Amino acid sequence: MFQSLGDRLQGVFDGLRGRGKLTEADVTAALREIRVALLEADVNLEVAKAFTERVQEKAVGSEALMALDPDKRVIGIVHEELIELLGGEQVLPTFNPDRNIWMLMGLQGAGKTTTAGKLARYYKEQGRKPLLVAADVQRPAAREQLRVLGEQIGIPVFEVKDNEAALQIKVRLDDYLLENDFDLVIVDTAGRLQIDEDLMHELSTLREVLRPSENILVIDAMTGQQSLPVARSFDERVGGVTGLIMTKLDGDARGGAALSAKHVTGKPIYFAGMSEKIDGLEPFYPDRVAGRILGMGDVLTLIEKAKMLEEDEEELGDVKDFNLNDLLSQMRKIKRMGSFSDIIKLIPGASRMIPADAEIDESQIARFEAIMSSMTEAERKKPALLNASRRKRIAAGSGTSVQQVNQLMKQYEQMKKMMKQMMGGGGGGAAAAGAGGGFPKRSATKKKKKKRRK
């Protein structure tokens, strides 16, 4: 989402780097470009103006311009202010010692129902016992959607009936909670295409009856800063909005809503929706997002994603026994970390080293996985068995070509050799080899022309 803004800001900083000293005029000109970049990213005008004024106040007329590396000091000030703009410290919903009821609100299409499922899954993995409440009786199939999500993640769903009054909902829910052990209740409420009196009255009544400890507003980042007046309306007319969840932050929107949200609404962003998948919900870290925007990467998130690979690293055992079963396991682990495009963004400076027009073939892993899944257990354990006829059978079974099977085997041999070198040098293991050297960065769809024999 922040790619365009990040490129613009990094371009401004490139103009500051390498100078022996900076003048006030240099900083003023750079900040003028930064303000334009923020406005083009759909940041609120008042927010963009206040941001550049704070940076100028800290940078001009201070020790920043007299420092040994004034460009780095100015960039550091921009980084600090960007963190503050995004909310400062990370904030998550609070838990009470006994029962916790969280009510999700938002306009139709913002992604409330999916977010409810993601939120329940996230806290289930944190050791909580969540219950989902399907209280959206306005949108067709909303309750069915939440029921399906609940089954997918193994979390029960309490369904509100048609035309059921708020007080009746509370009585039935209280009885259900007395019979079952839940410490987190997540309520998915109805939405509208736009704010209207019926919606506000319905939500306000439900809030008064259920008395939730968290009133979380779900906002679609794709709508830009237009979503922020909606947030203020919910807070003023329903009351008590405690925090935001920004959905679709993996999209191609310009990022203005996320950058303006805290300043305009006064509410922190709790979580960010990063994909349509059920695990596509991440806590919102202002410092990490600021680092990504400025091209500093996000090493902490990368480390957290890589932790899921550690278990298999320990189970690999002797490198000499590395076979296609091990490779298949590692590839599936790497897939769980996310796409290569997303992982590259987390590596400091990597996005600037890779050409903008470079095509990363995300389908390569899926294709290799299909090929290995078409092999027998014996073939995966002992790749030497794969003669020409077996490779032809595997290609037919996986919907690929013999050439692609041969390509996999070549990659496997290269990875095995690389892994031996890395293991010998104490550096990283099979997963690192797979992530770093086993798969082509550019699209593999273009075949090299074979030389004709005379």
C-alpha cells in the first residue's frame, strides 16, 4: 500500500544524502516535497501540514544541521514523526479478568465478518477461548458466512435470530455463556452502505444492552481518508469507539487512511488486515510500518515470520540425507511466511536493489509442490529413482511438463549443495537456502531457445 509514498520519500532523502552540510533552505525544500508526497498519498491536508511543521521545527535552527551527518539526523526526525503520526506506541485491545465482549462495527463491505473470524483465530492461538456472535441479520448470508468461518477455525458461533430484540439477545447469550467456558466474545454487527439513523439506533441499543469492553470500528483502507469522517460519526452517535482495525492494507490504495487515522479520530489502530486469508491479520506496529515506508525494512516482523521454520530446521538432521520430502516440507513452511514480494519488503534496502519491473514468479513454488506431490514416498526419499519414465509419469500426474520436472530436480541439487555449504559455515539451513537461492526471482515462463544442431 505504501509503495508509492515510500518511493517518493526515499527519492527526497536521496537528494539530501552525500552532502557535507545542509542549509535551512535545503530542509525547507525537502519538506515541501514531502508534504506533496503525503497529499498525493491521500493524507489529510491538516495532517500533512502539521507533520511537516513539526519536522521543520525540530530540524531547522537546532543541532541537526550542525551534526556530522545532518542528512541522517533529518531522516531520523522524519522517522520519529512518522511513528507518532501512525500512533506512536503499539496498542492492542485490553482484557478484563472475567468476561470480555468486543463489538465490531463498520459500514457494509469493510470486512467486519471476515475480521471477526480472523480476530477469533488470532486470540485462540494466544490461548484465549473465543466465541463468535453472528448479530448481522441485515446482510443476506452474513450469519452463514460467520458459521463457515467458525467451522474453519474451530470456534463456535452463537447466532442471533431474525427480528430478535437486543434484550432477548442478551438473555439468550448470558444463558449460553453460563453453560460454556468462554473468555472472549466477539460480536459481528450489521452494516449499511452508508450511515443512517436505523443503523446507529440499532448499534447504540445493542451496545447499551451488551455493554462491551471494546467497541472496535472496522475501516476499509481502500476508501482512503473518506473513511475517517465515518469513524467520527460512529464514535459520536454510537459512542465509545475504543480502537480501529484497518482492513485491506495489502491493497493498492495510497495509505492516506492509515496515516491520518490517529490524528483525525484520536483512536489507535489495533490491527491491520493484510490478506483475505483467515490468518491475514497482524497487530499494527507504528514503528515497523514507518520503517517499511522509509525503506528501512522490518526485521522484527521478518524474524517472527521465520520462527515458524525453526522446528523443521531442527528435524532435518544430517544434511547428507536431505531428500525431496525435506524440500517439500521446507517449501510449505516458506509459503506460510507469505509471498516473496511481501518478504522482500521486510528486508532493509532490498526493495531498492531489485528493479521495479522485476517479476517474481509466485507460482513456481506451487508448481514444484504439485510435482513433488505426484511422486511416491519412495521417490521423494530416494530421488535417484527418478528415471525418464518415472519423470514422464510425474509430469502427467502434476499437470506439468518433463522439462519442469527436470527443472525441479536441478533446483533440488543446487539447493542441496548450497545447504551443505551453509550448514558447514553455520549459516541458516535448508529454509534459508530455499528462500535465498533455490527459486528464480524473475518469471520462469520464458524458455531459452535451444540451439539447433547442424
